[in-house]
Amino acid sequence: MKALKLYLKEKLLCKNEKYLFCYYKGSLILRSNKNKKFIQKLKIYSKIKAIELVERLFRYEPRVAISLNTNEFLFSLHGHIYNYSVLSNSITIEHHFAKGMNNPLNFCVAYDNNGNILDILYGEYIWNTDKGEVAIYRRKNSTWIEIFTFPPNTVTHIHNIVFDKYNHRYLIMTGDTDEESAIWTADMDFTTVEPIVKGKQKYRACILYPTKDAIYYATDTPLEQNWFYKIDENNEKGVIVKKIHPLPGPCIFGKALDGKFYMATSVEGDPTQNIWKYRMSNKLGNGVKDRYVHLLEYSLNQQVKEILKIRKDIWPMWLFQFGNIQFPNVVNDKNIYICPQSTVYKSGTYILEEVK
């Protein structure tokens, strides 16, 4: 098992070779990557909006960020994508999300072998109760262009997009009903988009890990038992999906590092209740085994093992956000940084370390 050591009181959003780009109580914080020394601060919210429960209720906290270069960061916040300039300590709006979207779960960033950014994408993560079109956008010269659209009645939303460097393609995860749950393959121009697997909750995922020989993924369903799976696309019998290990809950966030895959289970409610009961209730979904966020580790050809668990706090799961662990986007660092969400741990950023 691992233990947590506090690294920062702020939520680390992103880290490059020079800076720590963070958020804390309504302000963006910039620190030195060398010694964590405070550099500058930019207030983006009032004191009322910066109250933790208000932040959680209205989803005011920045969701995800990436480093564009040494002095620029891109981040998603409450319906927009912003560009933060270190040199001017200012933000500019690059893009407004459509269809009432708040944030994507992640940006998809494709890197070349030298670590340079080739491409940045996101998929629409929207309510979509009318089952309309769902689009994918690409960043080009600071402008976001719609490059592919799922037709109406195909998917509710896009959970995540991952660049597969081994096959030079994109892998798209969609949900949420059985018919909508799928993992798709797309070429680099999105001229061909086809399902690899489709049509069951076992194909509902938010995180996956492409390797040279297979795709590994964790399911994200509150409705039934979750599993960690392996997809073999090159089997002579066709596409083979193999169970590797049962999971104690749905997985929304994960990370790959040094040949190991990390996945965090979420503590979430039962969506089969009526909508208001679901929003206010502390009743767990059938796929959620307890009130702990479990952090699991998998090495290729090894066993899945639990390395950490953190108890969910007392607040309703939908209303004040699921119990979870988020992983900051970090460049060239061997540490595992985590940001607990809606747990008994104080907000901030922690490093995993061995229990002595």
C-alpha cells in the first residue's frame, strides 16, 4: 500500500519543466517547479464563489489543464477554454463550449517522439437529453474547429479521446446507454470513425491505455460490476475482449506512467432513482461497492493491485461531486501526483509514497 504526502495546498492543474500551474480558492497560482516558490497570482472568482462547497456545487473549479509551452497553459473552466500567459499574468478566452457543456473530462493531446505537441482535441461531454449531434473539436492556431460529428441518436456524449501512438490513430470512448457505450477508432483526419466494440455497459469507459499489442481499459458504469479489460484486435477469431480484474467501482480518471497503469474508482449514486432523489441521495449505484475511492495499479502481465483508498465525505454525490481522484497533467516527472475530490482528505495535491 501507498501513503499520501501533501505536496501543495493548491490543486495542481499542470506542471511543466519550469512552472507549477495551480488553483486555490478562486485564484490561479503560479509556482516555481524547482522549489515550489510562489511567483504570481491571478484572481478569477469572488470570495463567495471560492467557498469550497459553492465551488463544488456549481463546478467553478478548473477541470483540466495542459502546458502549451514553457510560458503558456490551456485550461477548461465553467463553459470555456482559457489561455493563461505567464508573461502577462492574464487569461484570454479561446473557446466557448456549445450545448450547455461545462467541461470535458480531459483534453486529448498527441505528442511526437520528442515531446512536441502534434494535436489537441476534445469531445463534447454534454447532457444531451434530446439525443442530438455530438461533436469533436480540434485546436488549430488558437481556434477550435469542429472536425467530426456523431449523428443524432448515436451517443449521449463523449467521455474521452486518447491518442494511440502505436497505431497513429485516436480512440474515442462514448456512453451512456448500452447502445451508446462504445470504443471507437478514428484515423488522424477523422475521415473514418468505426466502433471497435459497442453495445453493452462493458464497453462504457472513460480511461484506456493503448499498447503495442492491445488496448487496456477500465469500465465506468454505476449500474453493474466494473472490470479492467484487455482488447485484442489482432486475434484470428476477430476482436477479443478479456476480463483481467474486477473493480470496486466505476473509473473516470487514470494515468499511465513507466509501463504502469493507474486507475481511480469513483463513489457515485444510483441513477435508476428519479432525478431529484439521485441528485440528493447518498445511495450507491449497483456498480459501486463501498464509499471509498480506490486507487489501483496494473503492470503488463502482472496482477491489478490496490495501492490506496480514501473515504468519500458526507455530502451528496451528484450535488457536491463524486468521490474521486484526479491526476494533474505532468511533463517529465516520475512521481504520481493526485488531487482528491469530495473525500475526507483536505483539498490540495499529494504525492504517493511507500508506507514505511
